[in-house]
Amino acid sequence: MTTPIDLRSDTVTKPSTAMREFIANCQVDDDVIDIDPTVAALQELIAEMTGKEAAIFMPSGTMTNQVGLRIHCRPGDEFICEAGCHIYNYEQGAYASLSGLSPSLIAGDNGILQPEQLLGSIKADNEHFPITKLLCLENTHNRGGGRVQPYENVKQICHWAHENGLKTHLDGARLFNAVAATGISAKEWSSHFDTVSICFSKGLGAPVGSALCGTKEQMYYARRHRKVFGGGMRQAGVIAAGALFALQNNVERMHQDHENAQQLATIINNTEGLSLPGPVDTNIVMMDIDENIGTAAAVAGELDSQGVRCLALGPQRIRLVTHLDVTSEQVSTACEIISTTVKEVLAGSRKLSGNGAQY
Ligand SMILES: *Cc1c(COP(=O)(O)O)cnc(C)c1O
């Protein structure tokens, strides 16, 4: 069998030869004692791209988000976020265990929040309630199927938050996908937020790392919190170099992933038994499976055995993600395998056997 077409996530990319060479040749130093020059160059570049004074490099997006929360809130405070967001669903409840915070959840439409949904969401000054300090948005929205928050909504929601004394944090793990999809720069998107988290290990194709961006003062505290969360890294230039290379080389090409995602969207629309729960804006495609075909986990298991890897994200929902290590031809092949498999199952000529995992 040929190499699997891995559509489980945009985190599965491997550093290219050119990236590995760049990494091999980078200058390093102890970034805890003082500063590693490659980390410094990366921090400077991402701060400039997001229009912020400073940035701090960390090992993961979970850490940049959690340090972001820690900067803005004290134990007992509350933050407002969308119910399907990564900070609430996929970070082990770290806001509670690490920082003593509680979330106030508002359900969006595939992750998209409308400004009027926020009205009345700030708790009154009353000893029964936590103090509402922060509003978090996610763009693009992972669980929402890579949806881009409409720019006007972001602007209005953040304006409302600041008018009402809240701070704002953007989980921009995939902000560059939103940039590629809209032509609105990272700087413009970021201008509405106090702090912004960016992942280099998603669609940008670096092996490791994220950055938190904000004011110099905020980043002074971010560096302290990073240390206590276990994220002080010594010769971190070896991983920052991958992220720096990614920012310099892999931003412009990102629209290709979005075009490839459209191929998947088309085949899903045209295959009986499959449907899209919402529009496909970027590189994430959610595929809903009719119950008469089988469960998402069983379909994912079957596709896996045919060389197409994907994740079951719900009882009847599969997630497919395009990225820089899958070509347009490979995505076409994946489309054929998906549609043939579903047709054969519905015609009774193929049985689903194995049971893949559900996330
Ligand atoms: C991947 C991701 C993160 C961070 O994940 P790590 O695995 O900790 O780097 C944060 N937010 C969103 C929306 C993500 O998709």
C-alpha cells in the first residue's frame, strides 16, 4: 500500500528538508538565563505580524492560551468564551486547575458568535458571582469546522468587551488560515485583542511551538507564568527556527489547503449519505455520516484501512483537515476512496469492520 493520506489534523506535517537545514544552521543560546537569538528573531517577527509590542515563544498553544488567561485574570474570576472553543473543551480544564477561573459559555453557530449574544453576559457586582474579566474568541474555530469569525462581529464584540471593562484574548491557533481566507491581515484581526495566541505547529507546518503576543508589560508577566507552567526552554532556537522558517515560507501557500478542502466539500455534497454541517471556510472539513452507513468511528476505521486517515469527532461526525503535506492529487484520491466506500456500504457490497477511536 502507498503512504497513507493523513487528514487527521494539520499538526501531522513533518519538517521539510529546507526547514531542517534552516534548523541545523540556526544560532542558539540559553533562553532562560537571557535570550536565544533565534527565539528572539521569531518573537520579533510574530509581534510585528500581529502588530503587538512583544511576543513570547512557548511549547504549545495550550500554554499560550493558559498564560493568556493567567495574565488577565485572578483566581475566582470568570472569562466568557464560545461553548465549542478549544480553551474550554481541549485543555483539560486548565483554567480551573492552574488559575482558579471559571468559564461562562455562550453557544455559537458552528463556533460563530453574534454580537447580540454577548449582551447581558457580564455578571453584576454581587458577592454571589465571579468577576467577569475577559472575553476569548477563537479564529478560525476548530470544532466549528474551521469557520472564520466574520470580521465585523469580531470588531463589534471586542469593542463591546472593552467598553465594558473586559480584556480580550484571541485563540488564533489558525489565525493565518483566517488571513488566507479573507485577505484581512493578521495585524488587522489582532488589533481588536489585548493578547493573541498563534500556533506554528498547525497549518504553518513547524514541528513545535506557539507564541503569545501583547504589550511589553503583559509579555514580562507571560514570561514569568511560562516559567512556572514549565515552559522555560534553554536552547529553544532549535525549535523556534522551524517556526521562523514556517512564518517566512509557509504563509503565502495556505490558500492551497483551502482549495483542497473545497474538493472534499464537493465530494461530500455529491455523495448520498454524507453531508456538511456548515460551510467550509478554510482547511477543516466536517463530514456528517448518515446512521444507515454506520458510526463515524467505524467509517474512520474503514477509511484508515484504505489509506485515508481521519478522526471521528462525534458519533456521526468525521473531521478531515488539509495541510502542506497533502497534495491536491492526494486529496483527489482521498475523495474517490471516501465516495466509493460510502457507495459500497450503502449498496451492501462492503461491510464496515473495525472501530476507530472517537475524539
Ligand atoms: C491546536 C489548538 C490549540 C493548541 O493546541 P496545542 O496542541 O496545545 O498546541 C489551541 N487552540 C486551537 C483552536 C487549536 O486548534
